[in-house]
Amino acid sequence: MEDRSLMETKTLRTQSDRQLRLEYYLIRDSAGSYGVEVRASGPGGEERICIPDLTPAHERVRALLVRLAAGLVTPTGVCDIVQDWL
């Protein structure tokens, strides 16, 4: 079972002048490992990515979420960012 906590909400205006709502979640599994989930919703629907079990270090994954939100990273770019982060 996973526990999901919304950490940040941002709004992004795209090049085509569409508005996206970005949500950044901290997820924790029953074993105490942390991961991230990023959701983008707008006129075209919703996109999301969930990457569980990244680290047992709560503060480290929180710092990652802060960076993702500050950079307005969408679900499409999360995997590349996380690979560099690891």
C-alpha cells in the first residue's frame, strides 16, 4: 500500500498558450521507501508518471520534488531528471 502526499502545485502556460496544472506528490510504500509522482492536467486531459522506491531517505526525495516543481518539470521529463539524480 502506498501513501501519497501532495507537496507542490504549479501552473504552466505552454507555448501554444494552454494552461497546465502540475502536481508533485511524495509517495511512500509500506516498506518505508520513497518515490515521486507528477501529474499534469489541462484541456487535453491528464498525464502522470509515478516512480516508486527511489530511496529510503525522506529528505532526499523531498529535495528532488522541490527541484522538479521549481523547474516546472512535466511527466514527460521526469524520468530523465530522476536518472541524472540517481
